[in-house]
Amino acid sequence: MSRHLRIASVDVDTRHWIGGRRIASSDTFELLSPIDQQPLGEICAASAGEVDEAVRAARNAFPEWAALGPTGRRPILERLATRIRHHTQDLAIVETHDNGSLLIGNEKNIVARSAHNIAFFAELASQIDGGVIAGDTVDNHVRYEPAGVAALITPWNAPLMLSTWKVGPALAAGNTVVLKPPEWAPLTCSMLADLASEAGLPPGVLNVVQGTGGEAGAFLAEHPDIDRISFTGSPETARRIGRAAAASLTPVSFELGGKSPFIVFADADADAAARTIAHQYINAGQVCLAGTRVLVERSIAEPLLRKVQVATAKLPVGDPRSRATRIGPLIHSRQLARVHGYVERALANGARPLFGGRPHAFAELYYEPTLLVDVAPDDEIFQEEVFGPVLTWNVFDDEEEALSLANATRYGLAAMVYTSDQAKAGRMAAAIVAGTVWVNCFFVRDLAAPFGGARISGIGREGGRWSFDFFCDVKNVVMQRESFGSP
């Protein structure tokens, strides 16, 4: 097996990164590009042995890294952010070939956000202070102390950005990390390890073990020397991780699936709402936050639908390397089968496609942007996350019905509300079960704000101080105020 892949003009190491060096393993898996289903190469797959070695390296590196304190860690992490920015083009190219996301989006947004994830938390960690809570005779000194070794398991739809979203606060808090990238898109995480080394991150502070979720991910989740597990993915996988983590009572943070409502009232800016509904097809619909259940007030349903059709027609499906493309491929043949299976069952159950409803003729893994009507609230397509470019369309007559439809699933990750009535927006936002509610906007993510899901969409919150609540042990030191002599 070659130790490197050549992706366009970029070399990527196929081995694990453990203890500050590259480690090969005998097991491998083949990586295919979703652009054209052509093999990119063979990637090392971790066994229990490599996972154990990575955890041990992280444990050995922890005392020195933790002892640096936030101000000592900050310049190293800022150098990592700078290295990410410096390699924007290489990272963008590799991510596009690896998971099929748009090259233009990776160049303009994704890599920059990844660097910002690192730099933001490096700065914020130096500001975190639990403060002092004064009692009658004692002072409570609240301290944020690093928890230890963090296992970070990330998804394939935005591997670099979502890995740095976890790596940034975990390292800034003083933990050491074992990162398990997604098996369908591991390459930019491998590059991240090299950039971290170039930035001066000590050996063992960041380790990257590649492999399948059923093996490498499972070995990591059940490892007794892991202090935190942060996972983004499906509820089904989270249940398995939770059962494994329970054996050691390892705290978990889960950001899971979504089936978010996109609610449009008659008083909304219809043009803005239509553009944003069409925007739900970004990344071929492989976005957990997407508002896939469009709920529209009946009186504006027909004219809004025409606007949505026009806006969607302006999103060409094609090769994600082309700057004209707005919708690229699904990541894998299994994902295509999953998406089309949901659509076929919905059509058999009486749903009707207003547009789309089948694989796109461009190439094998491409799917037509799809909008389905005649869908009942208890239908599978209304209830379950498809994770593809498929939206449903339902109408409502009043706020009460809109809210009932919005809360009619097991999920609670996000919601979008479009209205010009601020009081109505406030009522809806308060009553919708969701971790994030966007009003007259979408996908605005401030790193200082909490992020996570309700119901089966997740456990816990990350972002801002909430990340440090998870990645730290919060300690209270109680001091008798009058028990010390004069200095």
C-alpha cells in the first residue's frame, strides 16, 4: 500500500497519526471519490491495537499540555489556525474530492471557518474564569480544569469544519485528543495532523486514527481511559456509543440528526423565504440542520411554490469542482440508495413530486432536487431524516397548526421561521422544540452561542462557554475566609 495519495496536486498521507509520527496498519479500506466513483486509494484502518496506542500517547502527553495553561496553549493553536489558512487551496481541493462538497464553498467558507474554530476557542479559553461565589464565611473559587483524553468522532458531510469544531475547544481546554475521522471522507483530518505538527503541537496532543465506525469508532468509544466522547452523526450510532461509554461512565456530547421545520407565514418576505428554501439543497441536502419539512400558510402556498421552483432552477447540479455548480453528488452509493429508497416509498404511499424524485442524469451519485407534496404528518418521509436533497411541502391555516406540525417528529435540532411579525416569531420560537431557531435567516452560526439538539437530535450543548463546560471538569474550591493569617 502506498503511504501517500495524490489528490490533484496535493499529497495526503494514508497512515494514522499517533504520538507525533505516522503509523501504518495492516488493515486498510478503499476510498472512492463521490465525484466519479473512481478509487482515490487505500487508507489505513485502525484495529484495537492502534486505538489503544493512540489513547496511550494522548494520556502520556496530557500532563505537559494541561500544565501550559490557556495562555501557553493559545499561541500554538493560533499557529495551527494560521497553517490551516495558509493551506486553504490544498484543503479545499482534497475535501471536494473526498466528500463531493463544492470546491467554491470549501475555498470561500469551509476552510476559513475551520481555522476560525481553532483560533476562537484558543482565545476564549484564556478568558474562561468561573469566578468567586461569596458565602457568609467562605469563598467558592470555581475552576475549569481539563478533563483528560477526549475522543472525537466526526461525520463525512463536513469533516474538516466539524472536526475543528471539536478539536478547537478540546485542545484549548487543555485536553489531549484522539480524533476518528469519517471512513468515507478522512483525508482532510489526516492533513490536519500534519498542520498541527508544523504548528508545534507536542507529540501525542492530537492523534488521528482512521477506520470504520464499527471497529475503530467502537474501540475508541469503549476504551476505559477516555474521559470525554464528542460525536456528531446519527441517533442509531449514538445509541451504540452511549452503551459503550456507559461501561466507564464516560461523559458524552451528541449532535445528531434533524428533521427541521421551515415555517413560512403569509406576512413573510416571500422572495427571501423562497431563496432560503432552495438553499436547503446545499451539499446535496447532506446537512443535518436543513429545514426539510417546509410548512407554508395556505393563503400564500401557490405563489410561494412558484418562487421556490424558480429559485431551485438556478441551482445547477454537476461536478463540484466547477464554479458554476451549486449541487454536487451524494457521498456514496449506499447514501444514494438510502435517499432514493425514502423517495420511492413516499411515492408508493401517495406522495407526489412537484419536481425531482429520481437520480440525476449527470452521473451515478447525483440526485435531483426534490419537493414532495401530499405527505401526511405520520408518513415516513415526514418523520425520518433522509439526508439528501429531498424536501416535503405541507400547508397550515394558523399558528396552532403550524406549531403542531413543527413539533410532530422525534427530532429537535433546528427550525426556521419566516414572518414579519416579531411577536409571532417570539411565540413560535418559544414553543418549537429545537436547539436552534433561526428567524428570517438560516445557517448563521456564532461560535460564542450554544449549539445542540433536543429529543433524539442530541445530548448537551457545545459552542462558547458550553464547550468548556463539557471538555472541562468544573471544580469548586471552598476557602474559609478567616482561616488564613496575614500574608
